[in-house]
Amino acid sequence: MKSRETVNISVRKQRDREYIYLRKTIIIDGRKVDKRISTGLEATSANLAYAKQNGVELFRELMGETKENRVILFEDFYQEALDFLGLGVTEETKQRRVTNIINSVLPILGKRNLLNISPYDIEQWQTQLYLHRGGDYTSRVKSLLRRIFDRAMVKKLIHANPCHGTAPIKKEPKQRREIYTQEEVERMIQEADLFLRAFIYVMATLGVRTGEAVGLMFDDFDHQIHKLHLQRSIRHGKISPPKTGERYIDVPPRTLELVKQLQEQSSSQWLFATKDGGHYHDGATINQKRFQPFLEKLAIPYKSLYSLRHFHATLALIKGQDLAYLSKQIGHANIKTTLDFYVGYMPNSEHSAKKGEIFNF
């Protein structure tokens, strides 16, 4: 990753006054040269603050560089834009954005001058990405790209956002989620060892995300009031707050029994501990090392470890669980999110019968 462009600010005394100078390494005839230039500004606190904030632009203007002949590569600008867009977001989100840009944008647009990237270039880029990663991923990265170019417009580095007016990305039809049947889950529980049985139980009866399950500690469970205080998630080895913040989850008695059994056999603070007593790097490790081989042994078709969370939500709705309660328990930001995910699984036989009565003409 390239570092952002900077200039060094210094103060030099001329007669009885001090003036601000800028110094920057530039390339002249193929050689790197340290160029120092006077701003003509007296070194007052206000002027120093201005020079610090706008040093790069000021240096360019003093060198006679105009917007028309300026060359700012996308790869030299995007990090500055992401830093600005990252105010108030989690470190995990920041890293995911950087990874998306590095993997999916820089190979095509990285060496391009910001001023020369056109809507046609964006359409060509999004077509290639769509073919490799699909519409949902392409839409997310394009949305981030649009915000980066918006930032370039605010800084007056470009005249228009090349993402605006481009062809829309084709929406992919939503597939019905693959979910383990109740019979499959019951068989898993019957055949699994204590570690895997407890992990399956936690995912299937509490509806937590895989990273949230990996981040559980024994002290998070209150056996007196049958509650779990969910406080953290672990992904890629990093501990962070849960996606939608901390929450309290009601815990069924059988799940608490398994937690207690694990604790009696463990010397670790982590509910699902590694051999050395630490936490797992993320849910993928448990999935690949333990869960998938286990399902293969039982001849149960693999869907995903995360599908145990879907199993929890769909079974709860099928059995008549209140939607608002379920939404809070599984950590959705709002009821609409839960509806969007699981509306197809809500019981509707009474509504269907009533509709048949109404429109029976």
C-alpha cells in the first residue's frame, strides 16, 4: 500500500519576519530532487494551520501545476478517501473495504489518473468483476468506489464522479436459503462429541453468528437467570464487538447444561477453547477441521456452519415465535432485516385459508 502524498513545512526568518516554506521530493528529468519553495505567507498561527491542512495543493499551485496537467493516480488517493469514510466505523469494516479495493479495483484502475477515469471505464470494470464475483459483491464494491470518487470531487481533484450515470448492475435473484432439517440437527447432536455437540447447540438454539460463538466465554453465561450476555465476536483472529452491539439472549436449560459440562472439563476461560486454552482464530477453523468432516462421516449434506443460525430463526418462526423478540435475540438491527431474511418461513396456513374464503367467487 502506498503512503499518501505529503510535504514538509518549515519556517525561515527573513529580516524581522518569519515565512512559511514547503519542501517535497519531486522527480526532475528522472531524478529525485528535494524541492523547497517559499509560500510567501508569514508564519502566523492561522497561516501555519492553513499550510498544514493544504500543503500538497499549495505546493502544486506554487510549482505552476494546474488541475488539467495534474497526475494523481487512483492508487495514491484511495487510502486517504477510505480514512475519511472510515470515521465512526469498526476496524473490521475498514479492513474489509481496503481488501475489496486492493483485490477488486487496483488491478484495473490503480494506475489510472483520477481525471482520466470515465464512466465507460467504470462499466468495463464492473462487467469484469460481475463475471467473477457476481452482482451482490460488485454492487457493494461499486458503492464504495462511488463514495471514493465523491471524496475526490469534494477535494476538487475531479470534475465529475465517473460512477454516476453508468449502467446499473443486474440484480441476482435471491436463492432460498439452504437450512438443515430438524432431523439432521438432532442426528448431529446425537452423534457429536461434547465440544461439537455444544457448538451445534449454541448455534442452533441461540442463533448466534459463528464469530460470536467463537468469542464466547464461560463467564458470559448467567445460570441463575438463564441469560447469555453476548459481548464480543472473533473473526480473522481479531476480537471486536458484535456486529449490532452487545445483547442479552435467553438460554434454554439444555444448552446451559452443555455449557456447564464443558466448563467442568476445561481450564480455559473460553467456551470453545483450542488445545492450548486459547480462542479459535475464527469460525472457519472449526468448520473446516471439525464440522465438515463430521457431516461427511454422517453422510449429511453440507450446507454451511452459518446455516445452523438460519435453522434457529426459521424453526422459531415456524413454531410461532414473536418476530420482534426473535429479531432482538439473533441480533438483527431491526425487524425489517429479519423479515427480509426469513419472511418465506413464517407460518401462513391460517392467512392462506382466510384468503381462500375471501376470494371464493
